[in-house]
Amino acid sequence: MSRTSLSQIHQFIEGYSSGKFWIGIDVHKRSYSLALLREDGMSYTWVTTADPIRLVEQLQGLPITISSIVYESGPTGFGLARTLKKANIPVDIAAPSRIPRPVRPGAKSDRLDCLKLAAYGSKGMVKSIAVPREEEEALRALLRRRQQLTESLVRVKQRIKSLLLYIGQTEPHGLRSWTDKSIRQLENMSLNDAYQILLKSLIRQLRFVQDERQIVLNQLQSLISKTDQQNRLGCLSSVPGVGSITALTFLLEVFNPQRFNRAEEIASYLGLAPMVHHSGEQTPPGKLQPVGQACLRSLLIEAAWMWKTKDEGARTMYNNFLSKMGIPQKAICAMARRLAIILWRIAVEQRTYYPIEVKV
């Protein structure tokens, strides 16, 4: 697909300027591959520099009505979408996992990809994902940095324990909960010089990650306190078993609870809605199909265990689920789904938690 000039595009749209047009964009770091689809099915493709402002200027210079622009979400972020929306150009961002795929793989190129997106947009086959505001996206990125540090902390702890197992050393008492005393005992272990250096290096890494995670959390909470989300955060934390981390993660990952119209939508967004695959007369029970939001889903499941412990109504609900399903893990996933719906309603209504009434 070669680069083109505006005059060539004008020749393509000449005589069809009163009709509808759809555009598909294959977004890359340094270039945009575009496909302009006419109402009669004819298309024109070209490549331009990856510059959202320049692209908007090009599109605004065309005497056509753009019904929609479609592109896939990816590592380039939402800057292009925000620029297009600011210019009042309709844009739909497709999640890669939600784009229809052919049964059999075929040829693939940037040109074919943008043509495919334009065709899907013309048929209304793309369901756009929500685009957070720049401030919301920045806070969410900082939250995810804390999550990355938490994962790093888990890995370095595993490395320390693996090293002790490998060299035949007994773990200090209290290492299960990683108390300060147990870490000092690690530092004072008498080992081979090389192992001693290795262990102390891992302990330094452990302390660094712990400190860095706390710094990021403190700064994140400080930024949240300066926004209008502080009240919502307090309301979410009023649910028994929902701590500050779970409330903060829910608040920033959902980021705009009003965009969901039904409880089923928030459950599906979090990967907590069972999906049924069947044909015939009998309907088998649905299974969870994990999508995005893996960290938030994990936190909600952990919070559900605490919720059913601290709230009598939630405990009764859990027992009802358990009597029907017979498996604690399934029952707690159902509780996590119910907890997510409650948190969504609290975030929308900005109220505190109403205890669940126990039906006798």
C-alpha cells in the first residue's frame, strides 16, 4: 500500500460526496494505514504518518460525511480517539478479542486489516470500547504500576524460598508472613560466600520493591484525594470485606460506572458472567470465560470471602449458592459477581452499603 496525495483521494470520492463513507485504520507506531470505503462498496487505501492532528486535518479537508472510523485498541493508547472525538469525528475502538475472525486463516497485511475494519464498521459489527479521560487513564496506569510491583514482590519471595529449598536451608520462623524478624534472620544466615551474596541481593530487591510499592500507593491515594472520586472511594470501602486496595482498583478500572446500564453488563466486563455454549433443547450451566480485568476479578473473589464472613446476609447468600452448586469455588465466584454488582450500584448512587436482609 503506497503513500498517496489528497488529490488522488478527491478523485476517488468525486461524484459520491453526498453518500456515506467509512474508514478503517490499522494503527502503528510510525504510520497509519487507512481504507476509505464508499457506500457502493468501492474502497481506496493509503498510508499516512502517525500524527493524529495531521490525520484530522486531512479528513476535515474531504467533502464527505464520515459515518464512522474504526481501529483496534493497542499499545498506541487512546490519543487518536480523543483527537478524533474532539474534532467531532465519530470513532469506534474495537477490542481485538471482539473483532469477528474468519473460520480459516487467510492472507494478512496492513491494507487488508484496515479494509476489514472499514467493512465491519459499515455493517455495524463493531462494538466500541469505552475511552477513559486522560486523567482517568493516567491514574489507572499508576494503579497498574502498583500491581506490577505486587507481582514482582511475589516473584522475589518465590526466588528466596526456592533458593533456601535448593541449598537445603530451613526457612526462618515467620517467613510465611514475611515478618521483619524473619527477614533479619535470612540476612544473618551462615552460607557459602556466593550463596550469601545471592541471598542478600534478593533481600535488597525485596525491600526495594516493598518500599517502591508503598510509595506508589501513597502518591496514588494523594492524587485521588484531589479529585471528585474521593467520596465514591469512601462509599465503596463501606462494604464489609472490601479494603482500600479493592475499592481503589474497582474505582479506577471501571472509571465510569454510569456507562453500564444493567448489572449483567458490569459482570460481563469483569469476566464474572457465566457464558453458555450449547445447541439442542437442554441448556447446560454456563462457565466463566475470563476476559480482561484479571487483577480486579481476583481482588473481588478475595473480598467475597471476607464479605461472607463479616456480613450475615452475605453468609446466608453464600450458603444458598453452596447448597445449589456444591463447590465452594463456584459459590464464591457467584458471590464475587453479586459483590461487583453491589459495588457498581454504590459507585453510581454514591451511597454507603446497605446490609443484605436475611430472609427467615
